Amino acid sequence: MAQIFFISGIDTDCGKTYITSLIARNMNTKPYSVITQKIVQTGCLAISNDIIEHRKAMGINLLPEDTDGTTCPYVFKFAASPHIASKIEGRTIEDSILYNSTTKLAQHYDTILIEGVGGLCVPLNDTMLVADYVAKHSFPLVLISSSKLGSINHTLLSLELCKQKNIAIHTLVYNIFPHADTTIAESSFQYISHYMHVNFPDTHICTNIDVEQGYSLL
């Protein structure tokens, strides 16, 4: 039975692709096998840009599952929220297609890292948020926080949403970059760490530096 983790962030541009790539690199050691997936990619054509970045970080070429669309079943040209980009192309993002692509990968890999799109409240279609998809399939969550001003608010809101939807948070990764302000970065991490210890004591907490140095989800 493959282990499946879902990687999401507190908002867009918080480092999901970067962290997903590094974790995949750290876990991709023979005979152990790992593959990444991107549920939806907007703003590109053909193969997902994020999947390409994953493979570069892992030090491997594109896989057959990448070129046949299994690792990213929905790619849209317009750079927008998935529910908007899909409507422009006259398509609907369906839960079954997303999940079936993951189960197909699970037949051949030990671990699957699914990178989400934007934050947890991004709509995939008119009735399903990213958080709804994660909750429905009981995927353990890796939540990416950041050092940007406002990250405490965004992080705590994401955590409370997970509690409301019974999403198990496996790891919280605090992305120190872009080092906008050292005081904000350090104090925000202290506050978020304390909040996690009190309210989510079973969740692993680390920084992007830990991930760069070899942190994996095992």
C-alpha cells in the first residue's frame, strides 16, 4: 500500500513546488520509490511546469507518467484559479479523475507526494475546494507556511480549517525565505511553533532549511 501525502500552502507562492521537490529528492532512494503529482496546473501548456521542476530537483528525466498526463491530469492555459481556468476551456475538474490518477500511480510507487494548487480554500470546481478533496480522501497534509508578513494569520486560518474538516496534519514546514524581515521571520516562527505545540502536538514542525538538509516524511 503506497503512502500518499498532500502538500498545500497557506496561500500562493509560499514554496509548495520548492518543498515538494526537495522532499521528493530526499525520499527517492533505491529500492524506495517516490513520485510527485500535481492535481491541477494553470498557466501552462502540455506538461505541468511544476512537475518539470520536481524532476529537475530529483535529478531525473521526465517519466512516462508525466508525458501521458497521469501526474497532472488537468493542465489549463489561463493562469487563474482552477475553477476559472477550467470554465474558460469548457471543462470540469472531476474528483474521480484526480483520484484515479493517484491510485494508478500507487500501483507502482511506494510514496506519492501530491502538490496542491494555491491554498486550501482554492475552488477546484463549483462545489469542491482543495480542502474538501483532501478531507474526502483522508490524505495526511504537509502544510507550507512562510515568513512573509501576514503568515501568522494565514497559517492559523489554514490550521483551523483543517481542524474543522478533520484533515490530519503530518508536517508543518516554515519557509524562511524570502527573508523579507528577520525580526518578522523569527518571531512568526516562534509564535506558529508555540501554537502548533499547544493545538497540534502530534504534528512535525520544521523549516525549509531542515528539508534542504534531508528531512523526509518517514
